[in-house]
Amino acid sequence: MCEKLIPLLYGLFLLVGAFFGWKAGSKPSLIMGIASSVFVFFGTALMTVNVKHGFLALSLISGALTFVFLARLLKTQKIMPSGMLLLVTVAFFLFCIFRYLRS
């Protein structure tokens, strides 16, 4: 149960972030947030077919997002939202890697 709930919550977290980015006037945040959440939802759906492949996909997605948010944090030097997104994404990345290695 927890294996699918955490990725779903992370995907919803990205959607909420996309909405707030759009409310702040950033159309690229809306587009990238929606695209990222779709990939996370795809990885979660893939888990119903093969858990190991699902966590591999989620690890790759969150790994890429880690680099995106790190670059954004280094560029803007602002904790909100880049630092918060980086922290949550690294935690999700570690969760996915550990679950992938365990399955």
C-alpha cells in the first residue's frame, strides 16, 4: 500500500507546485510540473505490472528532477521553492532507490 501511496502523493505534490508556479506567473513551471507529475503517475502505474521496473522508472525521474531543482537552487539562491522541492525530491529519490534495490 505504502509503495504506491508515496509516489502518488509525490505526483500530487508536483501538481500543486505547478499550480502555485502558474499562480506566481510562471507558465514553464506549470508545463514542467504537469509533465513531471505525469511521468511519476506513469511510473506508479508501471508498478502494477512490475514493481522493480516501476521503481526504476521513478528513480530515474526523481534523479533527473534532483538535478533540475539543484541547478535552480544554485541559480536563484532561494530556498522557496527550489530548496524545498530539492529536499522533497531527494527524499523521494532515496525512497525509490531503496525500494528498487529491495525488490
